[in-house]
Amino acid sequence: MSKPVCVVVVGQTPPPVNGQSLMIDSFLRGSYPGMRLVHVPMDFSRSTSEIGNFGLRKLWVLARVLLGIVSARLRTGATVLYYPPAGPQMVPFLRDVVLLVPTRLLFRRTAFHFHAAGLAEIYPRLPVPLRLLFWMAYRKPDLALFTTRATSGEAEFLGAGRLAIAPCGIADSASDPALLTSGPLASGAGAAARQRILFAGILCEGKGLMVLLEACARLLQGGADFDVECMGAFESPEFRQAVEQRIEESGLGGRVAFPGVLGGREKAESFRRAAVFCFPSHYAAESFGVVLIEAMCFSLPIVATRWRGIPEVTGEDGGALLVAPQDAGQLAEALADVLASPELRARMGAMNRQRYLDRFRVEQYRASISEALMSL
């Protein structure tokens, strides 16, 4: 038998819970004939508020991750380095420089998996010395993996040897008997007395939370009766205070709930209770939006933005209504259309459920990554 290919996987797994950490965790939990994975935890952030920000603790973690990569290479003889590059933020970029410049030469092949979009956008803002380090860290990976083709521009920019698209995929929670507490799979019609709009993700400006609240204020003025559930963690106490102030000023008091980060049965029930899933992101590093395929899994109609890879994930064939980023008026109109028609919600939800089954199951995700890595 041939010796399995050994891959050192550098990456964050939950906590905190976000699309990238969930997808890396899912990849690590898979089984791959002919390939052995060795994980080096990139646990820089313990909570949502720490993501992308500098902290003294991160210097210690940086040293530990660097030594972990070197140790894994020497201990296992791994030939492939798998690494998720930063988006267009300075602190994660500097982290990548420190980790990649001294370690890439230890491996025969480098595979970058771009869970975050927009890395190339930081380059024009860098001073000349950092531009040199940029190329030392990122230039000419053997493989560049992307979650959507719309966000794959970095492959040509960096001179990648090969490009592959590996859309994210999740387990079918909607059909998991362990998570069924409310009968059969919901159709997206919503079971609450008020129709419920569901948002999930990091609770921050970039994910469109403030735009959603403005759209909801317009819906309320138009006579709509609804609740809003915002699942996830706030990026900071200051932003939470600003959100709560906006809710009071908009007359939405008593209609907006923040249950925090949910998992398992609680998360499944949150999706089942919703009438529509809304994801008005304009987040700088948005590439895919794993929460979108979670909504599809539960047969929910989607209202989202034409931003980064989102249209590629949702498609534009009827399961989602897409609006311009940061346009509360368009968002309110799309939400009103979906909330007003049970038939439209059922039709959109059924289309999204089928799209999930056809494209975004966890088995497909793992197979795509495995095939791309084994090609090296």
C-alpha cells in the first residue's frame, strides 16, 4: 500500500462559532482514504469580539502556532501545508506573514483555502516593506481553494498553480431525528403568532444588522406584524448598545430577540420557527455565508444581498430575493413581498431545500477538498 499523503491543517475550530471555524472543523472530522490530516489549532480568538483584533495573548498564541507547524512537519514528514489566508484586515494579514514566511519552505506544496474574501484589497494599502512580505507569504501557492467562483480573483493575483472551487457543505440537520422536536420539516411558513424574520451570523455592522433594523422599521410603519430573531454573538458591547438604541428609536421594542449563539436542537428549532431568513451582508471578508445553506436546509425562503459570493450560493432562480447592499428600502420591499404570500414562501422554501440537497451537503464539501488536495 502507498503511504498516505500527510497534510498539516492550520485553522481555527469553534469557539468562536463562525462559518470558517465550522467548515474547518467539518473538514477535520471527515475520513479520507489516502490522506492523513494533522491539525495545528489556530485559536487566536476565543470569542466573536476578538476576531480580527490585536491582543497581547495573541502574541503567545502566534508563537505556539508557529512552533506547532514546524513540529508537525518534523514529526510527521508532512508534504502539504493547508492554510486559510486572511481577508482584507491588517491584524490577520500580519499574523499570516509571521506564520507563512518561515514555514512555507518546509513543505513541498502549499494549499490556501480562502474562507475569507478580499485579501488582494489590502495590498494597495500596504507600505513597500510590507508589500515584500505580502509576496513572501502568499505568492504562488500550489493550490488555491475558494468557496465560490465569484470570490476567486486572488488565484490569478497570487499566481496560484491551480484553482479549485469547494462550496461549503453541512449535515442535514433538518432531517436529523435527534433534532426533531416539532414534527415534520417546516415549510417556511412560520409557526409563531407573528411571522418571524430570522437573521444569523456575527452581530455587527458589516453583516447588515443595522440595515435590517431600518428595513424592519419601515415594515412596521407599513402595518406588517412580525418578530425578528438575531442569532449570534455581538462583535462588541458598544455595538450592542448602538443596536439597542436603534431598536428603541425605531419603535421595534419587544419585537427583536437576541438568543445568542445557538447549537443543536435549539438552533434547529430557531430555523423551524422562522418564516423567512434574511442575510443583508456587506461584510468585507464575506465569501459564502454558511448560514444561507443552513436556511436552505430548513426550507426557508431567503432575502439577501448581491454581495461577494452570495448570489452564487443562493442562485437567482426563485429561492431567494436579492437586493443591493445597504439599501434598507429594497430590503423592506423584498421582506414585505415574502411575508405577504404563504404560497411564495412555500415555493421558495422548496426550491432552497432542493438546492441544498443538490449542492451543499457535507459529503460534497469534503469530497471537493479531498480531490483538490490529492491532486497535488
